[in-house]
Amino acid sequence: MGLRWFHFAAWGLFALGLALLPELVSKGTLRTLIFANYLAIFAISWDLLSGRTGYISFGHPFLIGIGAYTSAILTKRFGVEVEIAIPIAVIVTMIAGLIVLLPALRIRGSYFALVTLAFMELMYQLVQVIRPDLTGGTRGMSGIQTLTRGAVNGFYLSSVLMFVIAVAAWLLLRTRIGTALTALGLNESAVEGSGLSTTKLKMFAFMASAFVAGLGGAFYVHYLGSIAPRALFDINFVFTIIVAVLIGGASTIVGPIIGAFFLTFLLEYLRPFLPGAERYFIYGGIALLLYMYQPKGIYAMVMKAWHSLHERATK
Amino acid sequence: MKYAKGLGLSLAVSLLASTALAEIKVGFIGSLSSDTGLSTLRGAEMAIQELNAAGGVLGQQIALVTADTGEDVTEGVKAYEYLAETEEVDFIISGSIDDVSLGWLPRMQEYQIPTLDTWTSYIGIIDMVIEDPETMAPYFMNIASDEALATLYISFGADVLKAKMGWESVVILAEDTAFGGAITGLVTDALGPVAGIEVKDIITYDINTVDFGPIFSKAKATGADFIYQVSSVNPQVISSQYVKLQVPMPMTGVNVAALGMEYWEDTGGAGGGISTLSPVPSVGFDLDPVSAQFVADYQAKYSTRPSMPHFNGFNAYHGLKQAMAAASEAGGFQDVKAWNAAMLKQDLKLEKDGKLWLRYGFWQHGEVEPVTGRTYPQNGLFDLSPPYEDAQPSMVVIQWKEDGTVGVVYPFEYANTELELPSWIKN
Amino acid sequence: MLQILIQGMLLSGLYALIAVGFTLIFSVGRTLNLAYGAYLMLGGYLYFWASQSLGVPKSLAVLMAMAFGVVLGILKFRLIVKPLKGDHIAVEISTLILAVVLQAGVILIFGDSSKILLPIVGGVIYVAGAPVTYNMLIATLASWTILLSLYLFIRRTDIGRAMQAVSMDTKGAAICGIEPDRVNLITWALSGGLGALGGVFFASYTQLAPSMWVGPLIISVAVVIVGGIGSIIGTLIVAHIVGFMEVIVVSVLAPELRGVFTMGLIILVLVLRPQGLFGREEL
């Protein structure tokens, strides 16, 4: 795996930093951090599937939404305990991931992106039409059981969740599976030629991604306490997830976390200066420029700077 | 360096300013780019301006901060958190739309900040107040709930559609689950027995439908006398296509876009012939002197759209003053129970020509409305039966005429014009 | 029956008009222009501003909208597509970001209340119980005319043949002395103009709203996926499949399932025949 001491040190520092934050920043900032944490989880989920393999998902909210809706409906409508509802939601999300996988076995590139988009739109339509008594229809549901109260608790819960997922995903991508997934993105037929089963690999990537999406979605809805189709199955949500990954740096796991924090804080810190619609305009504009001129992301920029420093130091 | 110093200084000054003057902080949550959101915001601004000019509340000046939702549910949650934990406001006034309000409600329950909703009319929220009065104590909604709107529509059906127009059957066009199964069900069940209007069919349509031609053809094929359209947020397409296709069948219902003066401009005049339910006061609604003065002041102050506040602008203006009066009585907003009790007692009666015209008050807990037989605690007062001596009706029906004028057609006590068929419909 | 036929033809005509610009980029540039819906939106808004706010004659306003679309297409190619050097996924993602930015821009300028476009050509007749607006009739005729002339343009003119060549094999075309950049530029300009025109008709049928770019984009996506990498005629046929399916679902089955069926069709075709009904076997 090529783990080195500084890897442990970096993750340890990150954990320490997260643990100390509530002492250092205001509650309002903590609230923003919670959203950043959840966005980071969704971005990691996207990165697991799309970052390396080249299978760009435009419909990731499909998976997140299924996790969120399943847990919300189970707890709110059927009185299921949250401890049971969340694992069920994760399983349901993974089954949904399998369904998307079927067409994905045959198509790639832009077509794959489109079919995932179609799945998301389909879900948006279905949630409103089929059994609105369960889903709450167009308006969604409110008063869903929350796991925590207060900014600090919510922050710790989301941070632990994000941290565990991030470390697990990061370790995963450092194994041979990670290498194989990268190869899948670079040249699918070559991977096939080397005797690895691309189907199994793809399935693995899908399942891992769906697992994280379902878990994140379920915890997210029990943080928000409410759910609406427009909040989840929305192209703006896709936009935020993808941009978080790309601005941070795809296929690195660390990058999406950076991207998620950057985007969430950018939007929140623009609020006092640009209260209205200008905010989204500037925010989108910055995202576009960053992506156009730094397609490898902030992570790559930082690593480059680090390496050049390192070189200078060793010279 | 000089710049940094200046920045530091101004930062220090602003810090001083915010700590030196004790003030009451009001947060606005809603869209800053929609007529709906701006109506509430400006209503609140004007109330605050007047209160401050009169010396403030509890000896403190009132300050207003805004948090834009962009009508996005998740942004709504963030906006509420921002007001609660970054701005630490004392009171929140909301111009949010339905799903956005539902989105931040769990936050309100957690923070327990007194909050007044001026646009959302979702009965589901009032049901939450009934089920959980404890955590919903800070929440007030000073617009008649949609269920009460629908109930008065049944009377409109009996008094106008059946008695005057002679229509005996209806086909309902419902947008997805807009007002929820309960409201559509209420209209469907009550129209027959109460108004004597037979419901031929209910056609549910997809909100993104491009061509309503087939749907209108389907409605026509039912042989019903008129169409009742039930939609919530995005009804412009169906009503404009109704006009463009010159559907040879009368149509009435709910068209949120038609509630503002800009409707005529936005539709390029293609909105003639459309009638809609509207909470009061709406466009075309005769105003009492107090409301008229509010509109005059509003127009003197703001030059951009909406040129006349929507109903929620009035709600915000009076509602904010009432919330402050309640705070004076309760010694501030901190004691939510005391504020809630004081807010429930608020009662503003506006008269026009000696008749009670508008009333801004709230239903009490356990107070049963005689027509529907249910309670509406912390919901704005309304009256469902003529001659509307207890409060204003829960809604009026307004109609945009083909010459661009607009007026109220029902209830008769408030009417200033009559329901007309669009010119393309032959009797 | 006749009613379904008429309404199906009209809706399909509109859909073909909306989708053709999108197909064009997808065939020639091999990339999805996710900001395509924004051409429609901006075209519609420009027309609204010119004709309903400034009082410019309608036909001139349509031309202005188209010219604006052409400029947008060129700008997009110059500023986004070209710097990204043919990285399809990068283009797709940046056009998605662009669409979201443009949506915010429209809210800034026009606010977010929806607006109604007056029909470009007013009036309505009833044929077999189906209301037919002249506006829709014109849209359908325009759609047929544009698709046919585009077909001829691609088959008969040098530029068209160059576009075809680039569509089949960019490198091969370059070897034959065709400048792919120039061809791409023309394609993006053309697509922008067609998109804006489609947008004026689409908006004159539905409404103008800052989020209106998603709907037509999905229709275009449906047409491209079901049809496969686009021949012009394929677009025309598939627009009719999608349009007729919608009218039949709405008139005979359940109107609320309109969108569900369209999405179902997309997914089904992708699973069973990923290259599309008329596409080439290359993915």
C-alpha cells in the first residue's frame, strides 16, 4: 500500500483539527462545516465511481436520494428505529446501484453520463407521482427524526462519519483494486486483456459508491429533518457534487474533501456581501474559472507546491 | 499596509457599533429575487421603519438582516441556520414557499426562535402545531391555510358557478400532488353534496408538460361544464395555454402568478379571462384606508417590482408589528411561551365604510371553526360564512378581464365586478 | 385518433426543432453540450425583451434571438470548448457549470417570476377536436423546413461535407485538409442559432423561467439517446417517437406519467440498444 509515516501524521492532524474546531470557531461556522462534511461524503462517493473509472455519473443524487428517502419513509411512516432504518437504506441504495449498473455494463462515456441523468430525472418524477402519501409528494416531508441536536453534536457526528469514510476510501484506492480502477479509466480493453474481470471491477466501484451515497444520504436526512424532491433530485445538486470533486482534485479522495469545504464556504461567505441571486452567479463563475484553468484541482496545486518545496529543501 | 489598517479600523468600528447599541434583530428568510419574497421583505422593512421612527420596541431599535433562499430547499435550511447562529436574530419573518418552509421547520423547532410565515398556507404545518404545540410554539402563520381556501371555494361553486353560471359538472385538473391528496379530496368530496356540482373526472398532470392540448381535449371529452385547475407553484403554462388554445370551456382555479400587478406585463396581456382564488388582500381588492395608506407608502418607497405588494406583504407589515407588540408585552422574544401567549392575543381590526374589512388575528388552541369543524391554532383568522362579520373570508376569487382590468368576483360582500366568460367561449 | 395524430405531429415538430442543434454538436463535436438548454432559455428571454419590452417587430426579434444564439455558440466554442482541447468530459462538465451560471444570470436580470411569450403568430383553429394554434403550426413547419435544409446543407455543400467528415473521423478529416476547428466553430454557431430559435418557439408555447433550460435539455437528450449519434433524419424520426409517445401517454394513459415514460424509454433503449435506434456501432 505504500503507507508512510507522514500519511498517518496527515490524517491524524486532520482528525485532531476536526476535533478541536468546535473550540475555535462559532456555531454558525460549525453549521456550515456540517454541510461541508456531507457534501464531502457525497463527493467521495462520486469520486469512488467516477474519479478513476471514467464513468461520469450525472445522476448521483439518484443514489443519495434513495438512501435519504428510504430512511425517512421507514422512520416517519412506519415508525422503524433509526438504527435499523439506516442500514436498510444503505442496502436499498446498493440494490438501486445494481440496477443502474446493468445498462452501465454496456455503455460508457457520454452515454453513461446521460443514463445516470435519466435515472435521476425518473426518480424525481416517480417520487412525486407514486405513493405521495408515503413520499410527501411535491412538498416532501418535514419533522423527520433527527439524530442530534445543536451545532456541536451535529458537527461531531458528521465529522466522524466523513473521516471514517474518507480514510476507508483512501485506503481502498491505495490497494490493487484502486490501481485496477485507474487502469479501467485509462484503457478498459487493456484491463480485460490482463485477465481481470472488468465487470467485477465495475460492480465493485458501483457498490462502494452506492454504499457511501446511501450512508451519507440517510445520515443527511436525519440531520436535516426534512426532505423534498426538489432539494435532492436536482441538477443543481449534481452540479455541486461534481464541481466539489473536480475543483478539489478527482480520484484523490482528499481532493473532494477540499473541494467540498471550499465550495460550501465560498457560498456561505459570499452571503453578507451578495445577499441575492448575485451570489450564485459569482459562485458558479468562480467554479467555472477554477475548473477551466485548474482542471486537476486544488489538491494537485498543493501537491505541486509541496514537491517543489521538498525538492528545494533536499538540494 | 495602509489598506489593511483601514480595514482593521472599520472592522473594529463595526464591532463596536454592533455591541454598543442594543437592538432587536429581525431576520428575513425567503427569496430576494421573487415578487413573493420581496413582498414580505418590504412589508417587514416598512413596519420596522415605522416602529423605529416611533422609538423602537422595548427601548431598542430594530435591525433587519436578510438570508436568501433562492427558493431552494437546502439553501433555506442554511439560511435559517445563518440567521439563528451567525446573526443570532430574535425574530424571523418568512416569505418562503411551501417546501422551503417545510425544509427549515425542524431548525425552527430546535432553535425555538419566534417565526412568522406570511406566504406558506400549507395545512400540514398547522397540523404539526396541533400535534406538537410545545415545539411549534414559536411558529405563526398569518395567512388562511389552504384547506380553508378550498372550503370557501366550495361556497363559490354553489353561489356563483352553480347558481349564477348554471354549471353542474366539473373536471378537475390537478398538478401532481400540488395541494396534497387531502385538499383535492376535500374539493372533490364536497363539491357534489354541498354545491351540487358533479365531479366528472380528476386529471392529474405532470408539472413539466409542454403541450396541454391533449389534456384540454381530455377534459373536454368528459363533457363537464367547466374546468377547475388545482396547482401550486408553476401554473403559468397551463393558464397561458388555456388562453392561447382558446379552450372552449370555462376554467377557474388557482394561479399564483396572477396575484400580482406584474401578471399583465409578464403575460404580455395574454392573461385575460383567467380567474383565480387569492388570499386577501389581492390585486383588484378594494382596500380599507389603513391598507390603502400602506400601499401608498410602499409605492412611494419602492420603484421596482412588485409595484404593489402581494397579500404576504400586508401580512408581513401587520404581522411584524404584532410580533413586536407581543414582544413588548412578553418582555422580549426570549421567553417563547410568554411571547406565544401574547402573540395569540394580537388582534387588529380594519374597517371600511363601517364594515369589518380585514382582521389580523389568530385562531386560539381548541377554538373550533364551525364550517369545517376543526381547529387552526396559530393560523391567521378567517371567516368561512357570509356576511363575514368575524373576519375576512379565507380567500376571494379575482378575475383578470381581457382589457387588463382586474377585480374581485366573490364573495359578494367584497365583489366589485362579475365573473365573465372569456370572449372565445360561446354560450 | 385523428386528434392524437394531429397533436402528436405538432408536439413532435417542436421537439425536433429543439433537439436538432443538440444533435448537431453531438454528431460533429462528439460532445454533449449541457448548456444547450441555456441557448434556448437565452434565446427566449432575448426575444421577450426585444419584442414584448422594447416593441421590436416579432420577425426581427426572432432574428435577433438567433443572432444572439450564434454569438453565444461562437463564444462558448472559443472560450470553453477550444481551450479544453477536445476533452469531452471536461466540456460536458464545464457546460453544465455554465448552464447553472447562466441560470443565475437570468434571475439577476429578469427575476425569477415566469413570463409568458405572446404567440409569434396568433390564432387558433380546431381540427377534429384538437386545438391547433398557428404558432404551433409554424413551429412544426419551421422545424421540417430547417431539418430538411440542414440535411441538404450537410449533404450538398462543402462546409456540410466537411462537417460530415469531422463527424466521422476528426483526424482523417484533418489529414484531408479540413480544419476541424473551423468546422467545429461553424457547428457551434449553427447549433447556437438553432437552439435560440427552438427556444423562442418552446417559450412561446410554455413560459420563460430561469430553470426552463432543464426541460428542453432532457427532451434533446432523449432524442439523441434514442436516435443514436445523429443523422438529421434520425432526429426527425425519434422526435416523433418521443412526441407521439408523450401525447399517447397523456391522452390515453395517465398524464402524470408523461415524464416517467420518457425517462423509461431512454433507459430501455440504452440497455437494449446502447448505440441508439439509428446510431452507428461505435461507442
